[in-house]
Amino acid sequence: METITATAVVEGRSVQIATPADAFIDGRFQPAESRQRFETINPATGKILGSIAACDKADVDKAVAAARRSFDDGRWSRIAPEARKKVLLSLADLVRQHAEEIAVLESLDSGKTITDCRNEIGHEVANFFQWYGELIDKRFGKVAPTDESALALIMQEPIGVVGLVLPWNFPLLMAAWKLAPALAAGCSVVLKPAEQTPLSALRLAELAARAGLPDGVLNVVSGLGPTAGQAIGRHMAIDAISFTGSTETGALFLKYSSESNLKPVGLEMGGKSPLIILEDATINDDLIDNAVSAAMWNGGQNCSANMRQLVHRSRKDEFLDAVSARIGRIRLGDPLDPQTDMGAMVTAEHQEHVLRYIARGVDEGARLVLGGGRREGNAGYFVQPTLFDDVKPDMTIAREEIFGPVLGVMTFSDAGEALAMASDSIYGLHASVFTRDIDRALHFARRLPAGTISINRFTEGDIKTPFGGFKRSGSQARDNGTEALDQYLQTKTVWISRSN
């Protein structure tokens, strides 16, 4: 088993982190069949962390075969719900016990701040496994009304072997969003982490085995999208896919499904989410903190980021002054420093992608107020927190997903114009509305074409509320809440007739 050992300095302490660098298939770590490997890079330094097994179709075939055996023989899919619950609760405990180690590992691998990684892994990730574990033995089927000659049972069963394809912006959190309900449903899983951030998912597989998850139920195949990802999408023995990532790649998974076994594909994809400040909103520190977080959280590398900030003309100057001062206080730097507010972009390529959008904004006439460039004197992939004013609805930065720390201010004259501007997008993932008028809040909530609407703060909800998008932001599938289980279950009717 290959391992990666990295040394990090966290709060003055030197911490050594070791993690497997091979794929996890059928209960053990093993290299790719081809013996090929790819490098994973620390975005904050540009230095190589280590080399990871570059899985391809042969490894996916092996992982699917292991998952299929484990599903068909019932070692997980047909055991008592209380037994599955026990394993998921144990996994939640193990994640909490190892949260600091995994948080450091993920910060090194992704460029995310250690503060965010600690919160996501020590609290949210662990809570997902606990919440869905607790849910396992609390769901019931239905009995349909019939006359006395029959008994009609409606039950739900695990759909089978599922492929989970993850993004790089929230590596372990997105794994938990999908893996916890899939395992709770009784499915066996082939999981592909993003090639940019594979380390925490590989460590999670090790903890899942320690928690008692049977061999073959969870398989983690590290690899590239065009090889491992495509092999999962096209595989004839995978029964369903859940994907989070770009709209372009989501479309490929629909294509792969149509060209293979017509497997259902759950999609959570891109966004260009608006934040709307009506004229009656109170522009105080809380609103400004929410507005900045909406655009800058995780370096703007967030599908629900509210980069388009629509402000009533009468409040624009007040808002712009306050938001400019708040963005100016963002500490950009070493992700392992707990005082850092914003870390690095995930790769050099993504850094250039964001900088090209910023340059396009300037070229098209938006006024650059703050930022707009690299962090000076640093080898990592940092982009300065950037603020634009005078953004127009037809500008590229107002229509395309940037996925970086960019906030653009737009103005409107009345509520009808605000609603039209906010709705004018191919995406429909999220929107935020700030107003003191509950009637207007409900009006916007009902009219905005988005999967999540937050009122008077920026939030995606919590574990209990489903998350997903309208239009090109997603499919009808949802992550989170009891609704997430629907991706991993199929409904069966059993009609029992009275024997004559």
C-alpha cells in the first residue's frame, strides 16, 4: 500500500499526516491495474504532496464487480437496519476522533482554510453519517387501500450499485452528502473523488472499514474524469449515478447513461445565484457579512455563490462602501493559519480561469473597485478578493459561473426589475433576498426559479433540507434531507391476492 506523508505546521505545531495513496477496492488498498499514478499538488505552495493511483476502466470494472458481489449476496443490502445503523454511527464517531488529522490533510490537498476544514469534517461530515444512520430504522413502507380480496404493499428497496462522482470544492463534505444516504439505503458504492482532491476520501474509506463496513460495499477509485469518471458513467452494471460538478460534465453523464443502460443520473451542478437587497433592507454589519460570505466563502469556489448582488439604486452607495470595507479586511494567505479567511484556488489552471474572467469584466466595462490580481510574492494559486461595480446583466461576469472570489454589484429600480434580472439565467440553484417585508419576501421566494431561497441571510439550509437546482443547475434529484434517499431507492409494489 502506497502512502503519502506530509508535514504541516498548524498553530506552531509540526504535524505529520500519512494517508493511503492507492485505490480502495474490495476492502483493501491496491495500486491501479496499469500501475500509473498522478500527482496531487498543495495549492498554497504549488509543491507536490504525492502520487495517487490513476485508476481507469480496468479498476472501475474491478470495483463494480466487488460492489455487485457485496450487494447481491446481501452482506449490506439485506442485513437488519439496526446493523447498518450501528456501522454508520461508528463511522461518525471515527470521523470525529480523526477530524483534526483529516482537516489538515484536506487543507493541504485543496487550499481550503483549516478553519473551514475543521468545521466541515469535525461537525458536518460526522453529523451526516450520524443523521442518516439514525434514519435507517425509522422509515416505513405503505399499504394501499383495497377490498378484502387483496393486500397491496408498497415498499422501497436499495437501487443497487451506485456511482458517486464528487467535486473538488468540498471534498469530504460532498462525499458525506452522497455516501451517507447511499449506505443508509443499503446500496453498494463506487466513489470517485475529484482528481484534484482525492486524499480525504481515501482516508474515509479506511475509517469506514474500521467502522465495520463489509468488504466491497465502499470502493474508492482515484483517477481522472475522462478515464475513471467516464468508465463509471458508461458502466452497464452501475444502477444509478449521483454527480456534483460542472453543468458541462453533468451533461456528459446524461450522455453516458443514454449510451449504456439508461441508469438514472442525479445532478447537482453550476449556478449564478443572485443576492437581492430591496430598498427596505437594513444595511448593517450582519447583512454585509452575509453578502461577503455569499460571494467569497471558500474563495468563491461554491456552486451556490451569490456573486450577482442586486441592490436597489437608492441603497447602492451605502452598500458599496460597506461591502468594500468588509472585503478589504479579508485575510488571504496560508490555509493552515487559523487567522486566514481565504485560501488558494484549487489549481494553477483554475487560478488562471478566474483571472481571465476578472480581465473580461474590466474589458466589458465593469468598474474594478478592489482586487483583481494574484497575491503578490507567493508561489501558490491565490486570487485577491475582487469587487466590481457597474455590472450590467449582459456582461460575461454576470452570466457565466466564475467560481472564484468575485462579487459584482448590479442595481435595479423596483421589485419587478429585480425579479426579472435575478431570474434571467440558465441556472437556478440558489438565491438570497434581504427585506423587512415578509409579504415581499414570500413573493420573491415563490417567484424565483431556484432550488433554495434564503431570506435575510446567506444559507444553503442544513442537513434536514433538500438541496439541488432548477434549470441547468440540476435534476429532480436532491442531496440532503430525507429526499436524498430517493436517489438510492426504488419502489416496488407487492399485490397479494386471497387464495381461493
